[in-house]
Amino acid sequence: MSVTEPAAQSSANLKPDSGAEARATGRAMRYLLFIAGMGGLLYGIDVGIIAGALPYLEATASVAWHLSAQQLSFIVAAVLLGSVLSSLFAGALADLIGRRWAMVLAGVLFTASIPLIALADGYLPLLLGRLLQGISGGLIGVVVPLYLAECLHARQRGRGAALFQLLLTIGLVAAALIGLYQAHSVDAASTAAQLLAPAARAEALFAARDHAWRSIFWVCLTPGIIFTVGSLLLAESPRWLARKGKLAQARQALLRTRPAAEAEAELRDIEQALAPQGSHTGQAAQYSEPLLSRRYVLPFLLACLVLALTQATGINSILAYVVTILNQAGLPGTTANMADVVLKVLNAVMTIVAVVLVDRKGRKFLLMLGTGGIALALLSAGLLFRSAEANQRDVSAVLQTRIQGDSLSIQLDRATLQALGVASDAGGAPQQLALAYSYGPFSNVKNLRSDDPALPVLELSRADTVQADSVIGTFFRRLHLNPFADPAQGATAPLRIDRAQISALPSSQHGWQVALAMCLFVASFAVGPGVCVWLALSELMPNRIRSNGMSVALLINQFVSTSIAAVFLPTVGQYGYATLFFYGAGCSLLYFLTAALLLPETRGKTLEEIEAYFARK
């Protein structure tokens, strides 16, 4: 009796404690995932918010502050520049101040950027605010997946990264919906202004547009504040704490999201993995191995390859230009814009599917499934455009003879179509003209359609093609490196028509077929690379190089994305859409082979087990 009663009493006391512990760890885990998800939301807003604000910003800022087209381009591109800059030091910063404080800093920068932009009264605050948004996005893109990888249990890590991607896609949808709401507000103000005198009407429209783009940014302040304050209440990464020799704090961080037995076992694994860095287990890590030490080369290069191939599919450029792509494929403007919204919603829905599957089916399976679907979608889109572009007629020689001085005006009216020799045999079908032209080293591409109700006049002029000299261009030319075209060469060069192809606009059936290919493309990306790329970024990197390695890999990711965006329009202008889609299909096939032959399955494995796998290799 004296033996069994205490045992029974101890057992009875243990169950409530265990239940309370499970509830506490569950709450801590849900909170961690919520704040990380808010980071994904901010990342998506960073990328997508300018699309809805830009038309109104251009309509008001160019009038009030006399901004040039080049300055507006800098405002759009400042986020990308800031993201690239912060990716260079995000890993080192996360090592220096910790993952949690790096997340807090990212939130503070994003939150500070909103009033700076929304209250801007000139070009400089706008540019600085957008740059801060980019720096924040670059930090979030490195630090949040890094924090998730180091804090989550192996069986939950995939779902955590998938949640980050899911909230990122929701951020894109939210940005589009915010822009759509403000567009309706401006349209309503425009209708009401029709009753006013001309001067008052112009003033009312200016005020509505100015309020629209400022409101779009103000709405983004709330998630920024939530992420910033929420990050302050998170625990620090246990692996970062262990690297700093703070084992007691690392144990407490693990106990917040794990049962005691699992926390102790995982802490022993962390200590064992860090042991070679100190003179004995548990000593603070003072010695840091080079990023490309022999034991780290394979996982580091594999992660870089995965991130580069993710962008080589053309995902960012295709999503940015999908309305233009569908217009060229044969869908009318309104339908193409609705398809853009549908694609973004589909992206979010399929990401939810990936959240469910990533820890059940594994990363390797989803990557193979997704990249296979991407290759099929891009190949189908390329073949569809090749069939349409095969009917194009070269009219460059005719247009070259119509140049007057150093400019050319083109309007696809009946007379011009007859002069181009297409009106008589076109059967009344709308025509589209794809035009590539240049002034010396400066080139440009334009498209014109005969079904445009306004029948606009396309003006080819030196002022819109030859860019003004810049400080950067002058600097490089003085070093005899010359990566930028010299405006002096374009100032006197004659206008030359490099390529001019005219053809009947594809049918709406053709447009819907391309739209279906784009749906398959987006769905496949969301299920595979969209989620798994963040896992590859964090899981494949060994503990000692994870932060710096993730910075380099994400920088490669952004470089590939920027390069494709820079050549997208010139490429389709010179060689057609089919060429670009076939290129993306080839890269996707390489991606599939990489996933099938090189990537190990990391589902259910701790970070230390993954590192040990590559060490054996």
C-alpha cells in the first residue's frame, strides 16, 4: 500500500501536468507560426502593392512633382534593389543580433516605410520609402525561413515553410484586392466629377487619385505593426543560442514548443553538431568555417541550384506580364484582367494543398510533381504561341521606307493595313503588329492592335528610346568597361526597324487554351517549388553556414529573377513568346532532374540528420 499509493498519486498528478504542458506548447507553436505567416504576408505585400498604386501615383506625382518616366521606374525598382542589398548582409546580421531581433528590425523598417511613402511630398521620400520596403523584404525572405527551420520540430518544419509561402500568396491577393477597391473608388469619383466644371473636375480627379495611392499604402501599416510587435514576443532560435554558448536559454526555447524529453534529445543533437567548434561540448562557438569548406560545398551548391532554377521557370515575369500574355494570345482586355485575379487566387488555393501535403508526401515528391507540371504547362504554351506566330508576316522593309527623318508614326487604320498588304486577305479579322526598333545601341519593342477602340498612333522617336546618361554609366565608361550603352552613339544614329511582324489576332479559343496552360503553370508552381524552395533554402544549409549561405542563395535567386525580367520584353519583341516559354520548359526539365536525382528527402529529419547525410556524401 505504501508503495502503490504514492505511485498512483504521482501518476494522477502527472496527467494534468502533461496536459497543461501540451496545451502550452501548442499555443506557443501556433503563435510562432502566426507571426512567421505575417512575415510571409509582408513579403507578398512588398512584391505586389506597387501594381495597384502605380497608375494613380503616375497620374498625380508626374504632375505635382514633375517626375520623369525614369524616376517612376526607379520607384518601382527600389524594392528589388533594397532586397538585393539586404540579402547581402541578412545572414551576417542574423548571426550578429539573433534571428528574433533581425525579424523585429525587418518589421520596424517596413512599418517606418509606410508613413514615409504615404505622406511623401516629393521624389526622395518616395524612393527612400520603397528602398526601406525592399530592405525589409530581403531580411524577411532570409530570416523568417531561417527562424522556422531552427525552431520547428522536424515533423512540423515543412508545414511551417508552406504556411510562410501561403501567407505570401495571400499577400499578393490582398495587394491586388486593395488596388481593385481603390480603382472602384476612383471610378466612382470620376463619374461624380462629370457633373462639375472642367477645372473643378480635374481637381476632383487629381484628389481622388492622390488619395487612392496613399490609401493603398496606409492599409499596409496594420500587418507591419502586428509583425513587429509579435516578433518581440517570440523566443530566440535555440540553435543560435546554442552557438553563442547559451545552452540554458536554448533549452528554455526548445521547451516552449516541445515536450521535455524531445527538447533534451534535440539539445543533445545540437550540442553534438556544434562540438567541433569549441574545445568541448557546450562551449561557445568561436571558430567559423568558410562558406565553401569541402564538407559544405555539396549542400550549399545544391540549395543555390534549386533557388536559381525556381526563378528560371520565369514565375515572377510571367505573373507580372500575364495580362499582356493573354491579350497577345487572343483574350480581350477585361477577360485577361479577370484571369489575372483568378490565377492569384489559384496560387493561394494550391498553396493550401501544398501545406497539407508537404509533411505527408515529402519535399522530393512535391518538387518532382510541381516541376513536371511546370514543364508541361510551358511546353504547351510555347507550342500554342508557335502555331500563332507561324502566321506572322514580315513587314519591316515596308515600315523602313515610311520613316521620316528619325521618327515614324504608325496607326493600324484601314489605309495602313492595305499598305502593309494584309487587309485584302485578312477576312476582317483584327490584326496585331509586333515591332522592334533601335537607334544605334538603344533598342525598344512595341505592340499595336487594330481592334483597339481608340486606334492609337504609335510614335517611334529618339526621345523615348535613347536614355539620358547616368553617373553609373559614365563611371564604367571611364574604366573602359562599358556595360551601358553610350547616349552619344544613340544621339546621331538613324532609326532602324529591326523586326516588324503582323498577323491576325488569335481566336478567343486560342486565348483560353493559353489561359489553361497558365493555370497549370501556377498550380504546379504553388504545389512544388512555391513551398519547397523555402525548405530547400533552410534545410539543405548546414548549421554553421546556414545564415550566410541562405543570403548568398537568395541573392542568386533574385539575380536570376531580375535578369529574366530585364530581358522579357526585348526577347518576346525580337523572337516571340514561344521562344521564352520553350526556354522556361527546358529549365523546368533540368529542375525536375535535379529534384529526382540530386535532392535527398528531408521530411521528418532534424537539421542535424540532414547535415550528417551530406557529411557522409
